[in-house]
Amino acid sequence: MRSLIKHVLRREEPCDQLHVAGWARTRRDSKAFSFLELNDGSCLGNLQIVADAGIPGYEDVARMNTGAAIEIHGKLIPSPAAGQKWEMHASSLKLLGGVPEDYPLQKKGHSQEFLRSIAHLRPRTNLYGAVFRTRSRMAYAVHRFFQERDFICVHTPIITASDCEGAGEMFRVTTLPDDKIARETEDFFGKRAYLTVSGQLEGETFACALSNIYTFGPTFRAENSNTSRHAAEFWMIEPEVAFCDLAGDMDLAEALVKFLVQEMLDHHEGDLEIFSQFVDKGLRERLEFVASRPFERISYTEAVALLKASGAKFDYPVEYGLNLQSEHERWLTEVHFKKPVTVFNYPKEIKPFYMRLNDDDKTVTAMDVLVPGIGEIVGGSQREERLDVLMENFRKHNLDAEAYGWYADLRKYGSVPHAGFGLGFERMLMFVTGMANIRDVIPFARTPGHCEF
């Protein structure tokens, strides 16, 4: 049975019979033997292979260049070389897949922009192998966080007829030919359908039956934003909690962010080192700081006052009633408080219909968690549980109350206070890895004008 290199490197004892396979990173030849550095993607580390001339398969060693796929049998022995515990003495080699001279990942530096153009090969690099192993570990940690707290995982639909955010920036799903695109009743579902922007509304229906639920899946926004923080397809973590108010919502969001940060610190399996060395030298210190201290909490009104009094020059205006921009969020987290900040109670005019109206009739129970280097990473609210207020919100937001009748039913039949939020998974990955562009933490990024692979 083939052993993963990450398990081989952790062994405490030598092994007389070992079977590994992977891709060659480097090869060095002498007259009597060759050294091969092998990586199988299971970890950052390579396994050094010593292959004596004359063993079965050695006749192909000249073709075992960088990128070649190789299978090796042999034994694991202590390495005399400094900096490595083990090396493998090969008894046989097998070239599984060679590479021509135009293999794009030669042993040299490559720009991230170039690597995005070969997204099908970039997981073989040290950096992106670390990124996507981290993505896998963080996804597992998300499920652990909620399952250990008795949340129920709900799979909400990818195709929907509801616009959760009310912004209209949705991808339409249709089977109609171009010349019949306007005949909605003839479409597959008998009406307009879209790719979901959020599983929140459907999640609320389950929270109002099962108490604590979460969704974790892909969401889509047809937003023409060419920034380092936006993508047309991304993953969202969305808990919904019955019998919960805004304070409880903020507590849960802070606990989740801290849990994922601590997970990165405790179980990075060596990948944190490459991020700290080549991406962000202050990453570990920042993660430790975030994991160990409470987040600042301020109202939107207080945030606007701080920004207006700061004397800082911003590209976007700061006025009550306007959305905070990334530069404002980063000033709060990086310059003023120097830690994550939760901003709450936003003006009702700039927030969606489902957020609970406060007693002042001016603000809603919205909250955003902002982190250094990224800005907003979590957006949530206490949901409006009063039927009469919700129906009025439908009217004010020009929404079809009949189309949202199923949502209103939750308030008609046994309504309860409830709250939830969405955590952008890719933005969380950017935060824990230090990667500055969302395109570099998604296997195949979907952005305006780009839908390759």
C-alpha cells in the first residue's frame, strides 16, 4: 500500500518496505546514484530519494525531471543530511508520467498572476499546495465548530426564485433559447430562476423548526466588481439560530472567527511557515493576537463619528447613511483599534428587508465583523420576526409579498426571535493565510470576464 509522504516524514522508526509515489521537485545525478526530491501534495515537505545506478527503473532516471510522476519502492533510513530526519533508499523506480521541456513549473520563481493563468497546475507549487490544504482543513474546522455546538447542517438550494439581498445582482438560470428568453412561463420552472446569493432565507425556515442550523455552500453574485476581495462564485458559512438576539449573534460570529484562527495556529501541519516566510511575515503574530483578545464593538453611528474625526483622507466620503467602504473598515481595524471590530445598528435605508427594526425606527439590528487586512468578513443581523413589520418592509423594498409568502408564514405560525450571519469562507482564508487576492484562495476563480477551466 502506498504511504503518504506526510506520514512517512512523521515516522519514529525506520521501515524496510516502503511504497511512495508523487511528483519530482528536483533531481541531482552523480556517476553511481541520483538524488530525487519527491512531493505528493500531502504536505509541504519533500522526501529525499537515493537511487543507486542499476536498480530496476534507473534507466529512465534521466527523464525524471521536475514535474515527472514517479512510483518508488525501497526502505526508509535515517538521513545523514542536516535538516531532514529520513531519506528513502530506493530498490526500484517507475516513471509513471514524464514531462516535456515546456513544463511551465520549472524550479524558479513565478508571479501569482502567471500562476492564475495555469490554475490547473498551480496546486503543485509549494505556496498553492499549502493554500488548498489549508482550505480543506478550514472547511473541516467549520463543520467541527458547529457540530460540537449541536447545530444541524442544512443543504439549502443552489437554484432559487428568491433574491435574499434584494439587490438584483443574480445569475439567471434558464433553458430558453435566446429568442424566447422573455417568455418566463415557458421556462423550466415556469418562472424566473437564479443561482442563489445566500442560503439564509431557506436556512431561517429550518432554524424555526430545528433551533440551531448552519449552511456551508457556494453562492453567486453577478456584481461587476474587479477587486481583490470579490468573486462571482464563493462559499458562505451561514448559521441561523432561533431564540437569539443581536448580542448572541455577535457572540457566535466572534467565537467562530476565533475558533478558525486558533485552528490555523494549532493544526497548520507546517503550512503556516510558508505563509509567514513568503506572504506575510507578521501573520503568526497577528493570528495569535486575534485569537487571544476580545473584538471591539461599536455602533455604526460611533464608527462614522470616529472616521469623520480621524483627519484621514479617504477616496470615498464618510457620511451617516452611506455604506462603509473597505478603506473605512481597514482604518478602524488597522489604524484606530488595531484589532477586529464588530460594527452594529446600521441605518435601515442601507440594509435588506429582513433585518429587525430597532425601537428608534431609524436603525436595524445589523452587524458586520471587520478584520485587519481584509475589512468585512462577517455580515449578519437579528431577523425581523414581527409579521406586520415584515409586510411593511416588503412594501418599502418593492418586493412581491405573495412571492415571499412562505417566508412570511414563519412569522404567522409560531414566530420567534432569531438571528444569523454569513461568513465569507474565502475572505476567512485570506485572513489566515495572508494571501491578498481572493483569486488565490479559490481553486478556479470566477470573476467578471473570467470563467476558465
